[in-house]
Amino acid sequence: MLRVATNLYAYRELMITLAWKNIALRYKQAYLGIAWAILKPVTLMLIFTLVKSFVGIESGDIPYPILVFAALMPWTFFQESASDGVNSVVSNTALIKKIYFPREIFPITAVLTKLVELGINFIILAGLMVWYGMMPSAHVLWVPIILAYTMLAALTIAFVGAAINVYFRDMGQALPVLLSLLMYASPVIYPLQLVKDKLLTQQAAGEWSNMLYTLYTINPLAGIIDAFQNVVLRSQPPDLTAMIPGAIMISILLPLSYLYFKRAEAYFADVI
Amino acid sequence: MPIIEVDHLTKEYRLGAMQGLKQTLLNTAARLSGRQVSERPLFKALDDVCFSIEPGEVVGIIGHNGAGKSSLLKMLAKISTPTHGSVKVNGRIAPLIEVGAGFIPDFTGRENVYLNGSIMGLSRKEIDVKFDEIVAFAEMGEFIDTPVKRYSSGMQVKLAFSVATSIDADILIVDEVLAVGDLAFQRKCFDRMEDLIKRQGKTVLLVSHNIRQVERLCSRVILFDKGRILADGEPSPICDHFYEQNDEKVRKDTAAKLSASSKGESSGDVELLSVTFMDAEGTPIERVEFNSDVTLCATFRVGERLVNPIFGLGIHTVDFLYLSTEISENIFENRTYEPGEYVVSLHIRNFPFLPGVYSVRLGINTGELTKNIFYQEGVCNFQVTTANRYRTQSMQEGFVEMKGEWQLKSLA
């Protein structure tokens, strides 16, 4: 673990340069430049708001558009980090075949790159908060921790996925499908409170209710999205009971995912 | 202590296409249930290779395509992992495996210098310091803020070479880069390489098909063949050996079939049966000894009466540079050859061409027509050899012996 950290520190300049490369490459020759980064969450927010107007989703005392935007920010960050991370090794074939540095730099850089786009979304969020007259509280200090945890969750998928993708490109194809399914299993369109009410308060699934809720929160995104909304919009600390099952899951899977990546890495250049 | 130690290094690759997910799952299932699974055959790119390199050595690595040179470099640069054995490198490696790896077409020259530099392990500050020198060496001053995709390939390579050699590494791996750029830049690269080698005492591994270059720069040469080390030591004898091997291969490869690029025409009246060389005793030979007497014979079948034929027999290089042609004008005049088989022969005294691989062209026309009734290039490839060791390097000293006489006398 310590070795991993020192290794990463030694390659920090390279990671920064590669992240800058990813961003510059993506927006070079694009007239709107980095403004494209906000396109996805903003459009989804508009669509969900429209849908909500006929479906009716209880959003509590927070206006629905800003609630859904605050859910879309960590979600899009996670989703794009994971899928860019999975494709990061294959899309750097030229480098993989020509030069050596620890290969985990590719997925990590992919995730770091997405931080920049996330930062731009914070500007939109701030704008929305001003619009709705909401003041952030001291709880926003939780945000860096929540985002760091989101990055770990994205890396859990990125490491194993990137390694598999080298051998079977099926991974790159299947992942977007799986991730869009995961979005519906995460409290993006609806707040976590709805699930909580249904299962914990109303015991809607009978004796299975508590177990189902734990199962639901094994998805780390459930805790992450709820925590993000809590600290930014509701001026509350994160709901730790919703985060613990996911955190346990990540702390088991991330090391496994990383070890698998490191084992497969030796053959990347031969197979890719 | 050696700077590079390669110990019983073996690298195997699986032949054939990668299996898809479905096939892999099926195979795994089959293996689990104890059934036999047909494995794809293995190919040994490197086979039990051992050597070590001391600091400051300049080692040339030569061999035919597929001999394992690039696999070896990849193993040294840690890009690929050995199947068996080990590679130990005690120092920082600057890989030049195909310079320009990681150049991004959309980026400007400046951005690529920074990107490429940091990929090779330079910090931003180090690049800042070296930037002007890199650009000056590459002669790219006015283009440095233009995207690399608008560069010519020569310009890209110049910039890449400049970045790669500015890295302060202990070991430099050079893979076929000196053959690029215009002549003036090649000269500059060569000088920089010599500077790195001679003055800075770097360890260099040079992979090249330009044997002359290898012979000049290197203090040691390792010859690879089919994944094994065939020879390791002094450059000159190994390079000579490689040249000869090369010639042999060219001759064999091209002997079987006429080269696609060779020109030929035939009216159909004459059919060429064979072309052979014979030595002074009249026995057919495959190799011609330099400076010996040989006879070149062409056997052909005549289908329609041949009147006043004129023969042309010429020698050209395998890349179709015509070196010499003998024409039988006025020799077979006023003669008629009825249909049948004939041999035309040309006796050559003191065969003048220097060692190497050559080929023969044959033309026949008749006095009546200006057009050739038969013409074919590359009808017979042959190798010229010699026992004289000063003459073993094929085609480096030209093609023809001048038969000059030396004299040296004092003017006083």
C-alpha cells in the first residue's frame, strides 16, 4: 500500500501532464471548448425535471432541479471516470507498446482528468444555489472526502475493467450498458429518502425490508449521492449508515481489482 | 558490475488470433470438466539468451527481421515481461524504440516536447531548462507552436530524436532512428550519438539494419538469428558474417521465382529453359568466385526459325541497376537456326564483380526485327564470393574491381 503511494508520488508530474493531455486533446479544435463538460448533467437535469412534472417524485423541501443536479454531479463523475478508466489502457496502445511506466497511471489519470470537468459543474451548482437562494453550510467541508471516496469507487471498476478490456474488448462495449442500469439502481432520479421511507419506515417488503435496504446501499453510489446532497443542499452531515455497506464493499474489492490489474499488466504490451 | 544482465531469457508468444470471450469461456469450462483443449501453438521470439553489458559499452544488435531484436529491447525497457529468465538493468533507460512514440498529432511541437519529456521521466523544470536546446537541435524554431499533425514526417522524427537524446539516461536504446531525416540531419544525429558514446561514456544499444553504421559506432556486436545469439564479439567479423548470410538469403529467396518487378517480354518463339554458371572445368556452379574464369550459359528452345539472332547477356544488381551487358552483334550473322534446343554461352575471364548478389538478364532479337523476340531480367540470381578477407563486405566498396596498380615513392 505504501509502495503504491510512493510510486504514485514519483509519477505525479507525469500524471498531471497526461491529465492535461487528456483535457487539451478532448477540447482542442472544439469551439465551445470545455463548456461541453457541463452539457451532459445539465441536459439530464432538464430531462429529469420534465419527467418529474408528470411522474411526481417527492423531493422534500429541496427544489427538484437542484436536487437532481446535485445527484448528477457525483454520478456523472463516477460514471465517466469508470468508463474512461476502463478504456484508458486500450486507448493508449501507442504508449503501452513503446515505453514503460507503471500502468495504473492510465486509469488513475483518467479519473483525475474527470475532476476538472467536475470542477466546472460546481460553478453551475453554485449558480443554481444562488438562483434558489440556498446558502452552503460548514458541512461542505465533507465534499473533498466524498469525492475522494467516489474516485476510489470509480477506480475499483476502472482497474479490473481496464485489464479485462485489453484481452476482451467486450468490456468496453458492455460497461456503458451496465453503468446506465446502475444509474437506475442509484438515487439519481429519486432521492434516497424515498427508498428509505419505503423500506425502513413502511417495511414495504415485509421481513426482507431491512436486508433489501442494506443490499441497496451496497451500491456505493447510493451513499455517495445522498451524502453529497446532504452536505451541499440539506446542510446535514452524511448519512453514514447508508455509506457503510458500500464502503466495506469498496475496501474489499479495490485491492483485489488493483492486484488483478498489476498481474495482468505484464502482458499488456504483448496482447493489446 | 554489469549495467545490463540478461540471464536465460526466453520469450514465447502464442501464434494465431486472440480468442474472444466466448471461446475463452468455453475453453475454461472444458478445462474444468477435464477435457482436452486445443492450445494455440507457441512461438519462441527469444530462446534462452544470456549476455551482459558493462557500462560504457556500445553494443550493436543485428539480425534478420524476426530474429528477436525488438522483443529483446522491449524486455530491456520493461515494456514486455520475459516468459522465463530474467533481465536486470542497473540504471535509467531512455528508450528510443521508434522515436515519436506518444507524439500527439493535435498538439503543437512545444506541447509535445513537454509531454514526451515527462513520459520519458523528465520533470517540468528539467524540460524548461533543456527546451531551447532541444528546439535548436531539431532546427524547429519557427514551427514549434504548430500542431505536429502539420509537420512532415522528417520534422517529427527530428524533434523526437532531439527530445530523446536530451534525456540524462545511463542507457540509450536506439532502434533504427538514424536512418531518418535529411542527410545533414543524419550527420548531426550521428555526431550526437558519437558525442554521447565517446565523451559522455553512455551505454548504448543500437539496433539497426544499417550494418555499416553499426560497425562504425559499436565496440561490440551481437548477432541474433531465430531468437538465439549466433555470434557476440568484435564488430567486423560478425558484420561480415552477417553480410554473407544476408546475400545467401537474398539469392535463395529470389532464385525460386522471378522478381515481380523484373521486366520481361517474349514473342513466344523462344522459350528459355535454364541459365547457369560453369567454372573453368565446365561444372555448373551456384556461387561465382571473384576474379575467376566462368562461363554463363543460357539454354533455350526455338519454336520458329531464328534468323541472324543477336544475343544480349547482362548482369545487374538485385535491385535492377544494370552493371554490364555483352551483345553478340555481328557474331551470329547470316545464320539460321532451325527449331530445336540450343545453348548460348558467354565466357567471362577474371569475373570482375565484387562479392554480393547479382542477377542476369537475357535478350534475344533477330536482325530482321528491331523488337526483342525474347527479353527477361532476373533470370538467374547468383552470389559472388571470395576468400580474400579484404573483399568480403559486399557492395560496400562498389561493384567492380578496377584492377589498379598502387605505387608509392618519395618525391625527394
